Amino acid sequence: MVPRHGEPPSRVRHGQVWDLLELLQPGDLLVVNDTRVLKARLQVRRSGGGLSELLVLDPRGEGRWLCLARPAKRMRPGDYLTIEGTEIQLKVLDGDAASGGRIVQFPADCKDAETIEGLLSTCGEVPLPPYIDRHDPDDAARYQTRYADRPGAVAAPTAGLHFSDELLVALERKGVRLERITLHVGLGTFRPVETEDLTKLELHSEWIDVRPSVVEAVNRCTGRVIAVGTTSVRALEGAADLNSGVLQAYSGPVNLVIQPGYQFRVVQGLITNFHLPKSSLLLLVSALIGREKLLRLYAEAIQEQYRFYSYGDAMWIAPDAVQLSAQLTP
């Protein structure tokens, strides 16, 4: 929370997500990620009759998609797969050394996220994180933000799950503006950092879309630019990094590493969930507030039994504010 008069700026306070209605002020700008999670998990039958699984990740053109396969060793180039419960046949074209996945031929009209969404909506399942062992029909809605609009993600930008329709309306009435960027969250976002030398750290490329309206809103912002989730940070800072630190509209791939020492050009505050050790997401948050402060915050969150992971709690951090927030049930 913003400190009371006379309190040190680093004071940590605890609260609820609805406290944002007090903390955010007229003129502040919230930037959210409007990606929508695809039902990207498919059950398939191999030609020999065995049941396998595909996780549809990235389009490679003309109906070809990079998929994670389980068990991958049972899916060799040239093999045919039938989507369970249908007569739709797919063909394994090749392996992918970088991901360990498979390049799979889908119907030719499934060339991008928009055109494959119909097939996945009918045949696929929401790819919930593996630590969630309870599945019900509500998952398809619960694992989407209220403003999810553009299909393409295999995981939700989970900081946005804290915002209800009612809170968004209340913030708008207060004069807090909301703008949308798009970053389609892939599995690479959550892969652990495997190098001790962070100067050699390289991350996966991500597709982003920062619209002209976002650039205009940032330039006209009279308050703070606050990112909802690390994906919004990476989109804004990635677009600025491509233009010598000046934010401009951009649609395309970015590959920006944000770690301690990084100078933020756009973002002045962040609402984010708690992240796992050895993750690039944790490095990003550390770059914003410093490693020692981050460790103290996480220690306090653990002591207070805050929830981690996708449906967990969140923290709101800015130069003049630190709050650990208990989540409203999504």
C-alpha cells in the first residue's frame, strides 16, 4: 500500500485486491495483457492405437505447428495421429531440437491462433498447470482474465485473474485508465534459468502487440504506468528497447532479458503473482525493486502463508508502495 503520512516508503502492508481502488489514483494507467488461453491440450491416438497427448504451441506456417508431445519418443516423423473422438488425422513431420517437441501437420486452414481456435475449442482441453489436479467445466472460464480477447496463449497471464468486472468498472469511474497489450504466453516463460552467469542468459522469443493507443496513453499519462503482470512489463519494455528506449507501436517478436541492472523506460509499478526460484520472472521483479528487498518480501509472504502459483496471491510494488495482497477467489 501507499504509506501513510510519515511512514517510510519501503513499509510493507497487507491487504485485499479491492484496496487497489484506494491505492490507484486518477491519472494512473493500468496496462493489461488481453491474450486468451487456447484449449491447447489434445488427446490423440497413434496409428498403433496408443493414447498420447499434444500441447499445441506455435504456428510454423501452412497448418504446421510446434507441439510438445507425450510420450515424444513414440511420435516419430511420418507417424499419423488421430484426435481422440474425431476422424481428424494429423501427421508428425519432424522433431524440434530446441524444445524437444514435434512439428505436426494440422489441416491447412489451421494456420494461426485465430483459425485453429475452432478446432481446439471443440476437441481440446484448457492446459492447466500440472500442479492443479482438480478439473471441472468451469476451468475454461476461471483460467481466463476478464478482458481476455486475443487467442494464442497456453498459459494465463495470472496477475490479471485478480481483477473482477466490478473492480475494473470501479477503477475506470475513479479515473484510472486501462489499456491492453498482447503477449501470447508460452511455456518458455516458465522454464527455469539454467545458467549461473546471467550475462549469458538468453530467453525465448515472444510475440507481442503494442498498439498505437497504448503509446498515446503512456505519453499522455499524468500518473504512474503500472503493468498488470510480468508479460505486460516485457511487452512495454521490449517495444521500447527496439527503439532506443522510446516506446513506439510494435507488433512482432521480442527477446528482451530483464534482470538486475536493467533500466526501466516505461513501467513504474507492477502487480504480479509470486514466482518460483530460478525463474526469469523472479529476475524481472528483482530488477524493479532489488534482490534484497525481494527476498524480504518473499520471506514475509511465506511467513504469512500467502499462496503461490497461478491461482495464488499477488504483490503490488511501485517506488512508493509495497503491498502483499490476498487474492479474491477467481
